[in-house]
Amino acid sequence: MAIPIDLSGRVALVTGGTKGIGLGITRALLEAGATVATCARSDAEPLSGTTHHLCDVRDPEAVSALVEEVVAAHGRLDIAVNNAGGAPYAPAADASPRLHEKVVGLNLMAPLNVAQAANRVMQRQQHGGSIVNISSVSALRPSPGTAAYGAAKAGVDSLTRSLAVEWAPRVRVNAIDVGLCRTELTDDHYGGDAGVAAIERTIPLRRMAEPAEVGRVVAFLACDLASYVSGATVACHGGGEPPVFLYAQQIPAPTP
């Protein structure tokens, strides 16, 4: 018997939903039947079935206005996905306090802004809603060169657990710790095909994720199949990062 992910009639908001992992999430939700609103600081051509809104998610007032726009356009908000985030490489000793503040603002405070605004709507709805926070494996391990980002993502995982308790039973809140994922920037970021291949050899599944694979995890957490899942952090990282000592001791890593 097939077990479908059916989001027909649901309205979703995906921050940063027009490129990279966010685009994969948007497409997965559309494929499951949802109507999707995306937002970013820059304009973008919306996909069929979506609307696009300009918003700096670090600004609580702008976020409140965004959620009001989505509800005005679609009548409801059932799913909020906090995907917008990221950070430039900057050793912690050299990065300015202003950079650290911006990184934490985008990766921790912005998800809280969106979650608060979404929750205010969802608590009034008969069937509540679902919030999914896109976190990172950087929350689970050292994050040299992006220390503030890793700390912020660890904060997102903690925030997820707390909000799931505070906002139950109407609103479910979950997170996904995403590992390395192929996007339009992957080759440039990791030095082309050779660099990507070298990195992929360290991943137990021997490849980076595709954005659609993260999107399908979001769709599952947002649908009724996950109706008893809240406060969870789901690892979507291809098996994670094997301990370095395995290589130092020349113990074979998992084979393809």
C-alpha cells in the first residue's frame, strides 16, 4: 500500500526558497500539493504555484508584514520552513564583532522571528501548523572558520526543542541537520570536480545530498505522516563524518 505525502490545500512559506536547498524544498512541497510562498532580500521569478515576497528575515517587523501578506494572499499558513542562512569563511580570531552579530542574526534570530510570526497565525487555525528549521551538521561538530555559524545552528536545534514544548499541541516544530549538499555554488566553493570528489569520498554514502532530498524530508515532517513528530532533529547528512582516527589507523572507511 502506498503511503503518500499529501500536502494538498496547505500553504507553506519557505525563506530563501528560490535557490539552492531552498529551491529543492520549494519544489518538493509543490510536488506534494502545497501552495508555496517564498521570500528573500532580492526579487526572483516565482515558480508556478508560488508567490515571491521581498523580506529581510532579520527584521521582526518585516517578517510580521510578510506573514500577513501570505495569509492575505492565501487565507492561511500551515507550514513555515526556516531555510535562509549561511556564513562566509572567517577565522574567529580575525572576524569582526559586526560579522559575528550578522551571522548569528541571520542563522538564529531570523528563524525565531519567522517562527514567532507563523505561530501567531497557526495557533488560531483549527489544525494548527508545522514549523521546520533547516539546521546543519555544524551544530553537531566543530565548525572552524564558521564558528559563529556553528554556534547559531546549535542554538537553532535547542530552539526547536523548546518551541516544540511551548507551542504544543497546535504547532509542531522540528529541525533538520543538513550535511553537504550540491547546489549551484558547490563547484566554485570546493574547487571544482576534483575537490568535490575528494570531499564526497569522506561521506559514508559517497556523495553529497541533492536539494530535492532535503526537500523530501521537509515534506515528510510537514505532512500528517509525521503528526506525532515534534521537537525532533533529523539528520540528513549521508551518514555523517567518520571519526578521523579511522583514517589515521588506516582502517578502511565504508566502501561505495
